[in-house]
Amino acid sequence: MSRDKDLHDILSGKVIGTKEANDWKKQTSLEREKRERSKISQNQKYSSFPKQYNKDKARSLCMAPWTHLHAWPNGKVFQCCSAQQDPDDEYLGNLHKESLENIWNGKMMRSIRKDMMKGIRSPHCKKCWDDEDTGNQSLRMMLNHRFGHHGPELISKTKESGRVKDMTLRYWDFRFSNVCNFKCRSCGPELSSGWAKDHTKRNELLGYPIDVKDLTKPDRLAMLWEQIEPSFPYVEEIYFAGGESLMMEEHYRILERLIKMGKTEVRLNYNTNFSKLQFKSKDVIELWKHFPEVHIGASFDDYGKRAELIRSGTVWSEIEDNVKRLKKELPDIWKRFFVSCTVSIQNVYNLPEFHKHLLDTGMISYHLNFFCNILHGPDWLNIKNLPDWMKDEIEEKLLSYEKFDFSGVVNFMREQPTGDLYEITPRFISNMDTLDTIRHERWRHIMPELRHIAKRPE
């Protein structure tokens, strides 16, 4: 296996066996690996498109507006999951007010397509631009790599107004409900039903407005199933996330429907807390045995007590047992199993220790099976909003680690804060303290490196 093909297979999610992984480790240094990964990542910004798209125009193109829609449990629809970083962000439409097909050719969606065809970076796609400009891989790059071959046909059928006649959704990401057994500190009731009571208590303690809506009743998009029915013949890839994807009834309905259709070549991607492998009478391990392309991104942000604080509801020993079962029963899927780590102020100090722990305990098969999903909001958890003296310590620690390239995290962290630290840092402390009060936890005890976050330079 050539070095370039080996790396390409790793990045594209193909099965990499132990022998190939060990050969790769022996044949290359970390610095060479960084350069190769960067080269492929940069090429993915435009190379998946045919030759008629010059590099300048291709840099602004994304296949999402031609292949995809993303719906939240509350009915809001976005062009993709990266477009939604805050509950108040602008969205394409709402399924409680209009159909998915109307949203597909709505004013905002048409505007995004027009900008992209003109070589303009759409302002609605800021997260991907920020990720790419700081040397990180973006969702846009992934979608172009997967679906760029559809570009000529789909874009040629797009009218100057940005309208696309046929809604053939090849890539799905529909959050049918916000049912979740976790209440992560970076999340909220919009995407976790487990957050409902804590959200109300937190708002009371912090003096925020109390929601009129009854948050204890999970949101569910009952009307969505009928609207995606026509797209079953076209779907090539599905991204299941939540809430908690493995606790959603619709997830199991989709898998069983695909099996019945004989359409098991569909690529299944997951973002899951990996705490539950059974749902009612269903066992997801047994269903996955029908699908050759299952890719699991586990939302682990740290290990042990730190994991249990950051993602409340975690029992780390149960997580370890579930990974062991996957490794035993579906070893090929486990080889692709990766950790999707949400990088925030809570865990950025501990990233090297966390990555090393995953390797040492055999939870991941290879050191590249680790993805840094850098948090943008809420701002009080954004690593850009750390004081400079802490950034200096973190940069030295991350860049001296030899088993993974954290330079993209450092580049993002070194950008200008999103606001006034004299206002943001106290909100970090008040939010963390308030959740400690509600949940009977102690963040300063579990994360001692953050005790002095409010310290001012002498």
C-alpha cells in the first residue's frame, strides 16, 4: 500500500487494519504526516469538483445546498448542521409553518446557491470558513469530497435565481427529536430533553427569563417522515445525531426500511454518546451487521470523572463496556470508530492526556481516529475567550504532544476573543457554579487547571 493511498483511505473512512496502521507508523514521522494530511485537506477544498470549476470558484462551493437539508426537533431547518451554532441563528424555514419542499427553494436557500455559483463566500456559512482559515477540516470539505461528483449535473440544472426544481436529498441529517439521556454543559434543552428541568432552575438562579413552553415534553417532528419518503430512493448517506441518535425511534425505522428495500449500501454516520446500544426490543449492533458502511463518531470529550462532569449522565465504565462489545462483534466497524471531541474551555488543557488514554486503553484503533470539533458557542465555553496567559500554557502543552497534531486547535484559540473577557469570564464562572449547585457537582475539584481562569496579569 502506498503512503498516499494509506493516508487517503484513513481520511476517507475505509477500513485500515492493524498491519497497515503499524506499517504507516514505522514509515513516517509525525511532521511528514502533518504535511500529508494538510495537503489532502487543502485539496479537498476544491479537488472533488470537475475541471470546469476553477479553484477560486470551487473554494466557495459546497454541495450541501444541492444535496441536503438539516432539521432540528423544534422544526427549524438549516442548510447544514454547521450553519446552526446558536438557537437564535438565522434559519431557512420552519416545518411547523411550511413544507420541506418549500424551504428547499426558499429565499435564503436560493441566495446561498447564487453566492456559491458566483464564487462568493456565503455569509451563512461562517463556521466552515473559520474552520478552514485556521487550518481545520470543515463540513464543507467533507461534503464536497463525498458528493462533488454530482456537482456538474446539479449545478447545471440550477436556475440563475438559485432555484432547483427537484428536491433529491442524497445526504440526510434530520433530528427527529431531542430525546437524550445526557445533559452536557455545552448543550441545552433545544437538543436534549434531559436538560429541561436544569434549564429552568438555572434561569431562576441566574435571573434569566423563564420559558413559558413546557420543556419536559420532548420535541418531535412527527410530520417529517412523510416529507422525506420520496427521497428514500436517492439517499446515499445519513447522519444520525440528536438528541441522542441511538434513542430515537425514527432511527430504527429508517434502518429497517433500508434493509427491507435492499438498500444497505447507504453509508451510515453517527454522532452518539454511545451509552445505549439497545432501544426497546431493538439492538443496534444486530442492525449494523446488515450495513457495510457504518461510521461511528462518539461524543467523548474526556475520560473518567472529567467525562462525567462535562457530559452529565455519562457512566464512563459503561461507555468502555460498549466499545469493547463493538470491538468484539463488529471489528471492522470498530477500526473506523473515532472520537468526536467537542473542544471547549472545559477540556482543552487535557486533550493530550485524553488522546493518550484512548490509545493506551484500546478504545480507538489508530491515533488519527480522533476529531476535534471546536466549539463556537456558547461564547463562555469558546477557547478564543481564554486569557492570554492560559493560552500560552495550553499552546506549549498541545504543540509538544507527539501523537496527534493539535495545531488547528491552537490556531483557532489564538484568534481574537469574541467579546469582552471582563464580561465573558464571569459568565463562565457563574454558569459553571450554577450547574454545580443544581447537579451537586464540583467543577473546580475535577478541573483544577481552570480554578484561576479569572486571574488578571500582574
